[in-house]
Amino acid sequence: MSLSRFALMLAGAIIVFAIIGVWAGAPLAGAWRWPAALLIAFVVWERIRLTQAFTLHRQIASTLALGLPISYTLTISNTGKSPLRLETQVDYPDRIEGDNSLQSWQLQAGASQSRQFPLTPLKLGPALLGRLYLKQLGVFGLCWWTRAIDDSTGFNVEPVRLDQVATVPSLTALGNRHRHKAGNGLELLDLRDYRHGDPLRSIDWKASARRGKPITRRFEREQRLEIIVLIDCGRGSRLQCGQLDRLHNYVNVAAKLAEFTVLQGDHIGCLAYAQQIVDRAPVAGGMMAVNRIRQLLGHLSAGHEEANALNAALEARRLLKHRGLVVFLTGIEQPEAAAQLIQAGQLLAPQHQVLVGCLEDPAIGDILKRSARQWQDPYRHFAALEYQKGRQATCLQLQRHGVAVAPATARHLDQQVLAYYQNQRGTIAGA
């Protein structure tokens, strides 16, 4: 409970009246007790008459995409016969970022109001909207009466989906690339007239007999690529990068890559690793592979130990049966982890194409560009400079061993990874 402005004004008037009574003496010295008692009586009567003459309903989609903003609807209906004045404020849990400003509502008898509020889910898994605190102004306008409403309005947060492929830069048209070769037991593409130089085994004798001329069968060989995504779940993935931490940024990139790979007809698998392998989804194709990877991604969480990229590389080499693309989603600034990542690149690069997708923190660049204004700024600048030098040195060593590096901000990392995959797909599969 809290006093309204009107009640505070009345209390102030009673205090002034009491001061005047003290100065004036009898008979006004104790007269202030009567209005004070009357005010207290009205407050008690207001509490007795307080009823919940309203209904409240919050509505939100059952499934939300990790890191994507969405709005939910709050509807309040006045079921009483008198006007209603309320104030509401939401206490969101840590896994949600949203607008928790104080909202004022004035509803006439029988009226309803609906408002939309934006929020962004920051963690995977089931979540509740959080507790709603509500203040209702009493019938005499003396007090705000507070209550907390815990409802079961909840949702499930999943990795994002690949909705708009057109947003990916430098992509060629969707679909598989094919090489047309003479008949070799693969899928039949079409029939055409025999041409000089076509091997005899490619002639379709039945079709030739029906048409009265030699007919050749053409087959297609699909360049199917195997991809495996290695996701760093070590303690470095707990670092915040934009709205999400690093791990959840990696999760969204892997989810989009899985769907895009299946659209191309390629096979994909996923490994989550810390010091050891945390979870795995075998290399496969089709929507079954996408569902397995999304299920794996939906249960990932960052650990408390350093990630070991070398162990993950050994497992990836075992899972890949042919030359393929290995995508690391990890950080490259920590010296020990970077050394293991370089060894992993040396292990995989002779047989596979290796890509390291890493996040860039825009705040580091801002520190380097900003002029010193406080005495700590030179130290911050020096630390940021050493951080950048360490990343650049790791990038050069990886590239020296044939490993591609795609540094990007949290907003653009998925586009960089998808663009690299699409542009290199034919080269890797045809090798």
C-alpha cells in the first residue's frame, strides 16, 4: 500500500492544522486528532470495499525465436460499475529483456484496453513472462493497493529459423549444382539423340528401337557435401556479445546453417564441445538432420571449463567420411584456446576445408577510436590494442595453415558463414 497524492495533501493539511493548534492553544490544540481519525477511518473503509473488479490476460506466442524481438499483448477489462484506475509493472526474469516501465490505466465501467509490449528472449528453453505487479487506486482515491500476479503465461524459446535466404550476401541461386556425365548408374536426367563420341554403354537400346534412331541416356552426379559444425561451449562462450552471449549467437548461426545446407541437398552434423565432447548429432541429410541438430542446440549451455578444439577436431575427422567442410564457431582471443584451435586446423586442413567463425565485439573498436578523457582511458586503450593484436596473430597463423577465418559482429556472423559455404561449396565437393 502507498498513499496517493490526494491522501498526502490531506495528511499535510492535518499537520498544518495541528501546528496552528499548538500555536493557538486551547481549544484548537487537540482538534487535529478528529480529521486524522476520520482520514484513517476512510482508509480502512477503502480497504474493506476494495474488490478485484477487473480481469487481466497476457497473450504471447507459444514458441519464440532466440534473440528476435517480439511483442505480447496485455488486456485489462473493467467488470465493475465504476471507473477503474490501475498501474502495472512487469518484473521480467533474467532470460528475457523487455520494457518494464510503469504503465497507467484508466478504464470506464465495462471497458477494456489492450497494449502491446516488446520483449526479446535471451536464453533457450521454457520460460515465463514473469510476475506482474499491479496497483489499484481505492474507491475514495486515498491509497494505491498493491498486489502481485503470478500467472502461468509462458513460452518456449528455440533457435532461429532460416526465413529469408535473400538476406545472405554473395549467394548464388538456391539448388544443387550438378555435373552432367555419361551414364554411370546415377539418377537419370533425360534422353537425347546420340552424338559422336558418346560411349556405347550410354545408349538406351529400347528407346532407340522405338524411335528408330540411336538415343543416349544422360545422368547427373550430385556434388553432395558433408559439413560438420563444431560449437564452443566452454566458459569463453559465456561472454556477452550484443544482446546474447556468445554461445547463443553460435546456436543461431548453426541453426540457420543446418537449414540452408539441407536446402542445398548436402549433409550436415553438429558437435558441441568443451574440454570433452558435450553432445553430437551425426552427419545426415534432410529434415531429420535439421530436427536432430535443433534438438541438440536447444539443450546447450556454457560450461565452466576451457574448450578444447583439438578433441573436437579428432571427433570431427572420425565422423566425416569424405572431404568436407568443418565450421568452428568459437573465440580466438584466449591464448591457450587459440593454440589448440591452430593445432586443430593443422590436423583437419590437409583433408578438409576448415572455417572458423568468430565474433567481433564492436565495443573494442569503439575504445580504440575514442580519445582519452579519463585517467583510466589509456589503460583501456592499451588492453583493447593487445586484445586486437592477439586476435590478428591467431588469424594469421590459422590462415597460414589453410584455415579460413570469418570474423563478424553478432548481427552478421550468420551471413558470413552462409556466404562462405555457398561460395566454396562447388570447389569443396568437386575436389
